[in-house]
Amino acid sequence: MNNPNIRTGAQLLVDTLITNNVEMAFGVPGESYLAVLDALYDTKQIEFTICRQEGGAAMMADAYGKLTSRPGICFVTRGPGATNASAGVHIAYQDSSPMILFIGQVARSMLDREAFQEIDYRQMFGGMSKWTAQINDAERVPEYVSRAFYLAMSGRPGPVVLAIPEDMLREVAKPTFLAPAQKIEAHPGKPEIQKFHQLLSSSKSPLIILGGTGWSKEACSNLQIFAENNNIPVTCAFRCQHLFDNEHPLYAGDIGIGINPELSKRVKNADVLIAFGPRLGEITSGGYQLIKPPVIPQTLIHIHSGAEELGRVYQPALAINATPTTFSRALINIKSIKSNQSTSKARTQYLNWSQPKKTKDNINLGEIITWLSNNTPSNTIITNGAGNYSAWVHRYYRYRGLNTGLAPTSGSMGYGTPAAISAKKLYPERLVIAFAGDGCFLMNGQELATAVQYKLPIIIIVINNSMYGTIRMHQEREYPERVFATNLSNPDFVALGRAYGAFSKLVKRTEEFSVIFQQAIESKRPSLIEIKISPEIITPSTTLSNIRKTALKRSL
């Protein structure tokens, strides 16, 4: 139907996406939204990436949202498609990533009969989205989709879910022409800036904690100028290390799992904590023990883009509702502290902590990560999911710029490969490296087929210890010598990679890695590098045996 004066619901949906400058979407096709696929056939403006599982598709959309601060678009079918996609929606919600998930729905005449694959998505996604709705009238498609864009981007960003009944998508209506949705940004007021200046001017040992989403190059640059003007150490919240150049002399490390003990002391001894962007969730707050709610001993200044987050867990001395960009503009002219002698010490403590330890094992993950950090371009994008393997990445890799790190703060497994695909689609000229454990990779490893199909030369590094390492670590700590349900019998990952059509090799010794990594780059194909490690190598700081021994002594 090419009549511009009358459009189907599906065409109105695609028209509204184009109006909002959508150029990329991810999904798995389904019969419940065939009309949308047909409408996409008629446009060259939106590139649809065919994925192999809806969880991977939703994670790709989440990664797109993180990288662009624009909603990542995902299409899935009803029932099983939606339940699979929920993993990515949960990530987007806890990570504050803008995203819109469109779910095909049963015909309106069949609703509330538990028709084939029918689910009430308002109930299903109500607790993990900013808004979940169903579009029952084709004429209102532009209204609903426009509202979805506004909500996904504004305040604390996050996912929006829209169910689209299949018969509504075929229904015709007159088009409503709307302007593109605009991101609504909160700005700090003069009283807040004055109080910020006042609190900072009386501080002797302030500390900055960066985190959250919605950051821009301008915001990062302004924040760096502010930190330099006032000589304040800068830290990053869990998995947000890319917000500040790790090579900068003011960078003091990240506050997350396996925190540097010296940095932990610095957090506790600071007189002013400037939490710029993060929610100060469980991981960054050290299980709410490093930074104890509701009122902490330090003077807390909390800046966040969502007003509902301010005062939610912590009662700050100063709460400022502003986005990273708007607040950072107010920072560059503030110079309140003449000197801070602890800055160089904080940097030295970080450098010592991020120096890999010597081991007698054939594989030294710390040295491999350090080599990558020293021998890859500064704009390299590193992605990873959840697992103990990521502790080496976060401790030894030095992120050198905005959006060079993609990892779920929600702690979801299976994220690295889909995120790497999304990043490479967006930035084909940049090197993209995905890290995964053996368990983590097999959660969404089938998306390697997507990388091969689209000729995306990402490099996937699978660290294989033949177990669910994080769970095994906790199991040995809580129930020593009672190993259950954590051992894994894995496929031959190198053979699996080759079967997909990827360059694929096994690293047996640390010194082999650099050669094989270079071969992967030169192959100009999707690549899988497997690194087998002993189950004993459980964290950068200890072994599985030591954890077990400590637990056994405690139980005596």
C-alpha cells in the first residue's frame, strides 16, 4: 500500500521509526509481525540485523543504546520470543540503557483467551521497563511510538515495551505526522551549583565516582577539566571505567567487585563523595557496606538524571537532578580546592594494583590483558558478560575513552558476543574484542553465526575453565568440598568456531597469545580464540584451593 494518505499500522510504525532517525534494528522474525517486516522491505533507511535468538537481539539493542544514547530497537515475536528477549530488557532496565522492544501480539479478537503464545506483556514487563503498553488502534501508532522514544531517552534512560497485535498492524488509518522525539534533559539550578561550590571549597579529601549512562564526549571532557582544576582523584562505578581515561594521572581505579583495598580505604576516608551519574547500587556500594545507606559519614553529593533516584536509597547532603552533559557544563569554571596531596598516592596505588602478578601457570591472564591494553588502539571496544574471567579484564585493561567498554552492570551472562556484534555494526572501523567464559559464551554463542553472516570481524576470547567459575567460587566458600552442579563438559570451542566459519585457534601458553591475536586480525573474519585455564585460577588474587582452605578452617 503506497498511498501516502492511508497507511497500515505496520507502515505507520516504520514511518515513525524513520522520523526518529532509526537506522538500525535487531530481531528474530516472527509471523506475529510479518506486516512490519513487509513494511521494512519498502525502506532502505533501516538496516535489520537478523539474530539467532531473541535474548541476543535484545542485548544488541541494549548495546546500541549504551553506545549512542539513542533507543536501541528490537523486534521479537509473541510468547517464547518475548520471554527470550526479557534477558536483554532486564539488562537495559538495571543499566539505564535506552531501548524499545516491539513484540508481536495475537489478534485483538483473541485476547484474554490464552490464545496461541498469548501473554499479557503489561504484567510480564511491568517491573522491568519504564512503560509497557499495547497499541490497539492503528491510528495511534505514531503517538505510542513517539512517547516510547521520549520515555526511553529522558530522565533515567531505560527500556520501553510495546505489544503490537498482528491484526492492528494490517489495519489502515490516516497518517499523523509528528516531529522526532527530543531527549528531555534536566539542568542544575544556580542554588545547587552554589551549594556544590560551597561543599567542595571546605573539602580536604574529595573523591569523584563516575557512573550511569547518557554520557557524551563533551561531558567526559568537562569532567576531566573540573577534576584537573581541583586536583581530585577520579574513580568509576562498576563496569563504567570507560567514562574516564585510565591513563590519566588522576584516575584511581574502579569501585566494583574485587575492589583495590587501598581504594576501599580512600572511599571510606573521603570527606566529600561526588557521585556523578551512578545510582550507587549494590555492587558499587560494596553490598551497601562500603557506602552504607541511608546517611553516610561522608558528605554525599549525588548527581543523577532521574529525580526518582535521588534520595531513594541514600540521603545526600546535596541532590542535583541533571544529566552528565548539563551538569558538566557548570563544572568547568569551578575551582574550589588549591591542592590535594593524596592524588599522586591514589594514582600509585592504582598502578600497583593493575600490575599483573607473576605465576607458574602456562597461562597468565593478567599479562595477556595487559598486552592487549598496550597493543590495541585507544578506541578499541571491549565487551564482556558475567563471570570471574571478567575480573582480569576490569583490573588489568585500561579503558581510554568513552564507549570503549560494554558490560552489563546487572551481571548478566551471555552479553559479550551480542554486544560486540552491535558495536561492530555501529563502528566497523574500530577493533572490537568480546570476552566470555565457557559458560558465558554458550549462553549466546550462536550469535557468532550472525557475525559470520554479516562479515563482522569481531574477536571473541573464550576463557575456558570447564565450570561455572563464579558459582563454584561461592560454593567452595559457603559449602567447601561439596561441589554440585557447577562442572561443565564443553565442546571443542576451536572446532565449533571453525564450524561457524570463524578463524579459530587455541592458546596454550601466554607467549602464544600475541601471535594468534595478530593472526585473528589479519584474517579479517570473525574470530574465536580459546584460552584454557586451570579451575584453580579463580580470581586475580587467590586460588580455589585457598578459598576452600579458608572456608574449612572457619567451619572448625
